[in-house]
Amino acid sequence: MPPSAILTEGLAKSYGPVRALRGVNLDVPEATVLGLLGPNGAGKTTAVRILATLLVPDAGRALVSGRDVVREPDAVRSQIGLTGQYAAVDENLTGRENLELVGRLLHMGRGAARTRADELLAGFELTDAGRRPVRTYSGGMRRRLDLAASLVGRPKVLFLDEPTTGLDPRSRVGLWDVIAGLVAGGTTILLTTQYLEEADRLADRIAVIDDGQVIAEGTSGELKDRMGEDVVEMRLVESGRASEALALLAPLAAAEPRLDAETGRLMIPVHHAGGTLTDVVRRLDGANLEVAELSLHRPSLDDVFLALTGRRAEMEQEADGDARGRFGRRQQRKAA
Ligand SMILES: Nc1ncnc2c1ncn2[C@@H]1O[C@H](COP(=O)(O)OP(=O)(O)O)[C@@H](O)[C@H]1O
Ligand SMILES: [Mg+2]
């Protein structure tokens, strides 16, 4: 086992009556990415702020590169970079001035700070934009600059708190490439996200956090395996008969079948889709339950989250007017 770059044990934090973290254990090996995945209010930012020495926990302990965040905050700070949910750069300075300023604050010489700024601007495709004030930047450019600013001191451990929230899909994918490059270079990353797709794509391991607790942990594949190999998803013509259908199909399911109350869809995890599908249709037919839609798909992390918490994560309105799970679209394969 490689040494842990980030280790927490029983981390707890309350804000008055609000218990934001209720005993969180995390272990992130060096040069890997942990995706801390959870809905709004789950406790992600609180965990990151404790690890970045900005907040003191009520109980438990946290080590970054083997240093205790409470007892050795300066040692921890020299190892880390932090990119917040909201970009923290000076609007009125140019991109390059912002990066040089960070270098100077880190006690780099003038020449070294300039060289590092140029390297980072080039690496993030901001060389031309680097001459303009940040207030003229797009959201994606601003986020790239913010990330560049957190890398000036070549941190060994990087905390990215919802780095792509609010970005358009193209900028999001661009940032994913940058993050993948950093990990290839040996940086350890703790990334918080509300996007299942993002955790799936970037993280070596995923910790699902809800209401201040880690409710599941593993690789994306391990989390999906809990769900059976495929999920049969359907909508009935008579939505009022959903629970009747669930009871009828339960014996065929590999894991607990579910009703998504928001969409009226039934989801039945199954092991052998081909054979089971015939049985599903036969049973429904026998009970005169008419199916409006039926599809088969691989379990998404959305299914995992729904199974673990009994609810879908935040819905967000897409440009085409469809409300979709924030945890990414699933790949659908029409089966009927
Ligand atoms: N400064 C604060 N004062 C009071 N409550 C807070 C404060 N910061 C966060 N909380 C609450 O703590 C919980 C966890 O918040 P947070 O760590 O920001 O979650 P996340 O980043 O996953 O959205 C939420 O219920 C939130 O409302
Ligand atoms: Mg947050």
C-alpha cells in the first residue's frame, strides 16, 4: 500500500445545532483521486475546509501528508492547494498578475514568480487571456485561472471543491482533462462533486457522503456492482398501480426494486437481463398492467445513490427543458 496522502478518522463538526459531519473516515493513497460525492448540504465543503486547516473539527483527527491539520497547520499549508466553489481571484488584475501575486505571497522571487505564472498560463491555455483583466473572462477561463492559482506552489495535495459546478459542459470536460493531467504528474486530489458522471470519470475511488456520513465507498465499478448487472426501467400507463407492479416483480430482482416517486418510474435491478425481461413482461401482462415505456440500462451512479439514500439527488433544469438528475445522464439502450 502506498502511504496515505489524506487520512481522517472520526471527523466530526457541528455548526450550533447542525451536525455537518458525524464521524467521517477517509483514506486517500498518494497520487490518486478521491471523489467525495454528495448532494448539497452533505458536508463536503466542511470536510475540505477542515483538511485545508481553515476550520477546526470538534472531534476526530485529520492528517495531510502525515501532518496533523490541527497541531501542525503550517506544515499542512505548505503541502496543499485549494480551489473553492467560488473563484477567489482579483477581478481587476490580469490573469498573469494574479498568478504572480500568489507566487510572491508564497515568498518566491520576482523572476521565479513570473516564470511559474507563464508556465501555468500556457498549461491552462490562458497565455493570451493572461494579459487581460480577469473581469473580462468567461466562467470557464476564470475557473481555470483559479485552479492555476492553487498550483503555483506545486502542492502535493490538492483540494477541489466542486470545481466544475456552474460550468457549461464544454468547459467542464476541458477542466477534467487538466485534472487528469495533474494526477498523472503525481498530485493527490480530493475532489468534491454533485455530479456522478464527474466522480465516475475522474476518481479512483468514490466516497458517497450524505448528511455528514460516508454511506458507501469504493471504485465506481464496485458501487455499480451492488446494483446487479442491468436495470430494467419502466413506466406504467396507470401510474397508480406502481406498488402493485413492484410487488409482482420483486421476486425477479437482483436488489431491491424501486419506485422513483418524482418520475413515476419503476427500476428493477436484474442479473440476467435477456431472460428476465421476458418474465417481467409476462408477469405484468398476466396482471393486466400496461407498460408505457420500457428500457434496459447499465446501473449509473444515480441508481446507486437512489438505492443508498432512497432519493434522487438535486434535479437541475437542462437547456432543453427536461429536469434531469444532477448525477449525470444514463446511457440507455432500448430493449422494447
Ligand atoms: N457556517 C455555517 N453555519 C451554519 N451552518 C452551516 C455553515 N456551513 C455549513 N453549514 C451547514 O452544514 C451542513 C453541511 O454544509 P456543507 O459542508 O457546506 O455541505 P456541502 O458542501 O456538501 O454542500 C449543511 O446543513 C449546511 O447548511
Ligand atoms: Mg459545498
